[in-house]
Amino acid sequence: METRARTLVKSVLWTLLGLVVMIGVGFAFTGSLMVGGGMAVINAALGFVTYLVYERVWAGIRWGRHV
């Protein structure tokens, strides 16, 4: 079973990676670092919460695990 602290660290690192990628994508599509960055921050916040909940749900599912 995965600890909540591990899930949280994974979520933060994944969010930071996504933030960097989305800033680049937002800038490429809008030509504005401010607009692209704003889009990236909103996406990162939503993605962080979604991923955290997703990981915790899967942490409680025993299917496919070898114990």
C-alpha cells in the first residue's frame, strides 16, 4: 500500500512537470507568456486535485496487486 505522503509527493512532482509543459503549450498557442502561464496554472491546479484523488482511489483497490 502506498502512503499518503508518497502520493502527495508524486502529485506535486507530476503537477510541476505538467505546469512547465503547459506554459510552453499555452505560449505556443497564444503568443503570450501571461495568458499561457495563466492557463497552465489553472490546468495544474485542476490536474493536481484530480491526480491526488485518482491515486488515493487506486491505492484502495486490491485488484491486480501481489501481496
